[in-house]
Amino acid sequence: MQQTEFFKCLSDQTRLDLLKIVLQKQKVCVCEFTEYLNLSQPKISRHLALLRNLSILLDQRQGQWVYYSIHPDLPVWAKDILKIVSEHRSDSLSVQMDCMSSISVHCE
């Protein structure tokens, strides 16, 4: 992965928010993303496809659900950047995730 592709991918707010959610929760289903970000499933899936195609995220199917996690083979420099990013969540995303943490999303 080239650094320019990585940073271009992070330059979109939706993709950045998706990564922040995965970094916090470790393994996330598409239905959870739609709840946290209040966006349509097709829009989220389009952004997830870009992250998956760059090998930033890894997808894993469990029954009818697809879960996303950080790709284990991500270069160390990219993991370091994502660690820094995860420490600086936006206020609006923090509030949404805190509110949603009490709501159970059933993807299983």
C-alpha cells in the first residue's frame, strides 16, 4: 500500500468515522455502522469497499452478516497512524457512539 493512497482514503470524513468505529469496537457489522453514522447501507458499503480494497479493513462473513476489522497485515506505519486517529475522535461521533452503546444492535 502506498502512503498517498492511505491518506487519500482517510481524507473522507465517512471513511475516517468508519475506521474510528472499528478501532474502538474491534469488529463491527454493517448494520452497526448505519446506526452509529445514520447513513444508508449502500453508502456505507461503498466506503467499506474502498477501505477493504486498500487492505485497511478485513471483512469476514458470519452467516448473512459481514463484520469488519482492521486488516492484520496493515503496515506498522499505518497502524501507528490509526492509533493516533483513534485517540482523537470527533465530538459528534463520540456522542453518537456513547448514546448507541446502550442500544443493542442484533446482527446475529
